[in-house]
Amino acid sequence: MPSRHSRRGLFTPFIIVGVLLAAWTGWWFYLTSQIETRLEGQVEALRQDGWTVTHAAVTTTGWPFRARVSIPHADILAPSGHGIAAPELVAEANAWNPDRWVVVAPDGLTLTRAGKGKVGIGGDGLRLSVSQLDARFPDLRAEMIRPTFTAHADAEPFPIASAERIQLETRPHLTDGQPSTDEMDVLFVLTEARGRPGGPVEGATRQGRLTAQVEATIGEASQLRGMDSAGVFAAWTAAGGRFTGVRGRLQAGDSTAILSSDALLAGADGRLQGSLAVTAERPMAAIAGLAGSRSGAVNRAGAAGAAAATAASGERPVDLVVQFRDGRTWLGPFALAPAPRLF
């Protein structure tokens, strides 16, 4: 009588897969439990530092390969009065390497500006990615795809109404290929922004579009804490923080400018201080348009004088120096507008 072959070997692969699946499931539940615990701890730490943080019940999904944390009705307000709120914030990471997180606001955001009111932000994509979480300064990338900006009732107008893309990146500054002790590189890109009706951006671009790319190195970056009522740049300024190696390019309608500065800093009033070298093509069009804007922040008489002073250059590139001092933005003897305020 022929012997029968054992069929136990047929089940061995399934048993191995089952054991691995059970182990992976255990890891996934452990990971998500740790994520929720750390999130609760971070929220409590912010509250103790004076932040106001509220949200509905947090849920974690994404098994087996992702950790997806949903935070409904998130409302985060810093002691400085700046904050964000969203119907939902969603954070995702790979379960096998939770060192890179992507946070999205699928239903838009509301930005609270201290003393200026709220702005609704919509668009095709609002996301923030953070990686290298164990480094002193993690890599950060914030991106808005075709965003729109709508100021709430009784809020100050927002400078732009929409854009094709807005991007902000930060990463540790490298010296001889190694991260420096307390410096961070920052890159800001604004692509084809449209100004609000009657505002300075619309005026400077002659109802065209504004594109900008600016990069710099931030010194004393560890002081960018933002835990006090003055905002993220107050402690940084008090510690001697400044922007160095500032480089950039602006395209405002038909006008183009190349920017550079060795150092810019903020004064005690939070407004930018320092000098910015500008090589401009057709600057008169942008400055004259600024003079014609209906914005109360623009010194139209000063802008008109600056436009007349640059008219002699015609179509030729002209070298200019923009100074931020005494809380104002100056082009030669002409005060154009308030200096940009950091806090």
C-alpha cells in the first residue's frame, strides 16, 4: 500500500505569514498608542506654556502600513495672539519609518493674526512635511497649492488674494558639509500671486502678478521659540538673532529686481532693520503703481517721489539701496511704507 505524504508542510508558509502579520499588527498598535500619548503630552505642554489648544476626539487609522492621525475641529492659538484653526488636520507617516510626517488641512485653514483679525485660507493643497525629527533643527517644508485668502469681516485686508504656489523650507545650515551649531537656512517662494483689489501688491504689479524667491541663513535659530506673548521672533531678536546671506529675486508685473543683503535684523518694535541692495529693471512701473494704490499703509507721496527719481533710468537696470530704519521702508530720501514687521 503506497504511503501518504504529510500535508503539514503546505501550511508552513501560511503559519509564517500569520505570525509575521500578528507581530506587525502588534507593532502598529504599539506605534499608534505611542503617537497618541506623545500628542497628548505635547498639547498639555503647550497649554502649560500659555497656548490655547482645543480639538475633538483624535482617531488613528492606516493599518497596516501607515499611521494616520485625524484631529477634528483643531484650534491652536499662541500666547502672541497668532494661531490657526481647521475643520480637520490629518497627519500621516509610514509605520515602518515614522521619522517623516505630512500634515494636511483637507478643508482649509483659518489664520488668526494678532491685532489684525482672521483670514480664511483655501486651495487645492495645504500641507506641511517634517523630517529628521531627531536633529536639532528638523527639515520642514510648508506648501500651499493655488491658495486663496479671504479676510473675515472687521479684519485687516490680506496683501494677496491668491497665488499659484507658496512654499517655505527650513533646514540646518551646513558648514563644510556638516550642520552648524545654531544656524538654519530658510527659503521662501511665492509664485504668481495676485494682490487684493486696491492693495499695494496689485498696485506694484499693475494688476499683474508677483513672483518672489528669497533665501537666507538664520543665526541664533534655537531662540525661535515663540512661547511668549511677543511672538516667535522676540526672544530671537533679544538674543542677537539676524538674517545673513540674504539673496532673492522679485518679479512684479514688468519690473524685476535682484536682492541681496549681508545682514537684516529686527528692532525692539519688531520691524525689520538694515539695508537691501537692489538691482532693478523697470523699477518706475512698480513704484508708480505702488503710489497709485489705495492702501493706507503706503506713503503715496513718497512712492511718487521715488518713481520720479528712478524715471531717468528708462529701460536700463539701476542699482538702488532700500533701507529699513525708524520703522519705515526708505528708497533714498523717500519713505515708501512701514518696514516689514516680524513680531
